[in-house]
Amino acid sequence: MRLDQFVVRHAGGLSRSAVARAIDAAAVRVDGVVARASLQLKAGMVVAYTVPEPARAGPEAEEIPLDFLFLDDVMGAVNKPAGMVVHPAKGNWKGTLAGALKWHLERVAGGLSTVGGPTRPGIVHRLDRDTSGVLIVARNEEAHHALARQFERRTTEKTYLAVVQGEPRFDRDEINLPIGIHPYQRERMAVRRDHSTSRDAVTRYEVMKRFGRAALLKVTPKTGRTHQIRVHLASIGCPVLADVLYSGRGVVDRSFLGLRGDSAPLLTRQALHASSLAIDHPSTQQRMLFEAPLPADINRLLAVLSGE
């Protein structure tokens, strides 16, 4: 009997397609070795397989406070706090923005868009877990498509504030470097040319204030690649402060900045904030600008850097 036929028969109701995916993902082994689906089994062979986790219907609604910058019956704008994952994934099923949105909006008129599937109710775009700031949500399918098209066509205007390590050479510049998956660390992105995962990426920045060992930048991404701002700023030698992935340090204190004082952490997450987003309302087509003030932790960091 073939390996795939054996697993279908003995794996407790798994479909043929599910078994095929499990074999392709090396979740099925014969005598401790990854095997092909077509392997002919013989008496005495030991087959071991990992049963996949059952699919989840979506995040549970959670009573988590949200700071709505705008809300009507077709869309909303939220000021996402740092530390909150946008949508659930393996290891992050609780405390997500998606779960909070379900609590606040699914129980009232308008609800949430289902375009993104059960795990992403209303989610049109995303911010990294430790990036705070403006995030747009859709309350019905028509609005979702209209909003998503604007991101795809790059007609939205996004502005971020970033506190970076060191000072950029230029007061303002454009970084035009392709980004792809890091060759050795799959959770990271990197500047990569001529690779199958490489995508064009353009980021503009302007120095708002220089502090010697750090600087405050206004950053405008013209494309929307994963970790784009973080990768691009690291590529010019000015990684975002406390960005553990791209600066190698997830905590910033006074001594790191060359300042006197206690050793208490000043910041324990990347100093990156989505400060504003301009987008056309999906129903009225009116241009709307949503702004989120700097959160307390970044304000405190800037105060220390300014000598206050």
C-alpha cells in the first residue's frame, strides 16, 4: 500500500488533500525518515505523522479598549497600541486587534467586513505588533474592496515617526532598494536584488531633530513591503531604536544613548509610530486624514533625548 493511502486510512478522518499537504510539509515520516507519498510500505515499517491543529473559525470577541479616531457605518480608523497583534496567527490567538474589533463592532449595525476571512474581520492592512498608530478597518465588503484598492494603487498617504540610532547623513533622502526574505533568518526581511522574493520598495525620510546618538525622522513609505521602513533605515546605518530584529537590541536605556542617569529602560519596543494616514472615504470619496498622537513611551524617550 502507498504511504498516502495508508495515512488516509489510519489518520482519523483526514482528507486526501490534508494528507498530501502533511506529506509535502514533512509531517509524515517512515522509520524516522521523511518519505514520498508514493512510497510502497512493507511489513514492519513504522509510520509517524503529526496531526494538524484543527482550523479555527476566527478570533473570539474580546473586551479590549480601543481608541477609535473615526467610526461610521462603513469604515473606521483605530489608533493601535504597541504590543497588539493585528490578527490572530499561531501562538497569538488572544489579545488581537481583530478580537477587539469583533467585540466593539460585530454586535452593532454595520458589523465587519468578511473579505479577509474569519481570522481577519475588517482588517484591510496591518501594522507590526510593536508599531503603534493609525490603522484602517472596513465594516462591509464593498467598503473593504474600495479601501484595499487604494492601498494597492498606492493612492493613500502614510506618514510615520521613527526615532533611529545615530544620525542620517542627509537631512532628507529617498531609499530605493528592493526587499526580500532574509537568506538565513526567515522571520526577517532584507535588502535583496535579483531574488524570487525581491520586490521594489521606496521610502522617503526627513530629519525632524538630531540628538547626536539618535534622530527623529518623519518617514513616508511609497510602497508597502513587510518591515519596509525598518529594513530601509537599517540599510543606511540608522536602525529604529529598540528594534530587536534589525538593530539587535530590544531595550534602550540612558547609557546606550550616552546619557547619565539610572539604568531603567526608556523603551522596550521599536520606536516606530504610524502618525497619519490619508485615504478616500469608500462611500463619499471625500479625502480623509486620520492622525494619531505620539504614544507616551516615545514622547518620554524624546524628552530624555532633549535633556528635559
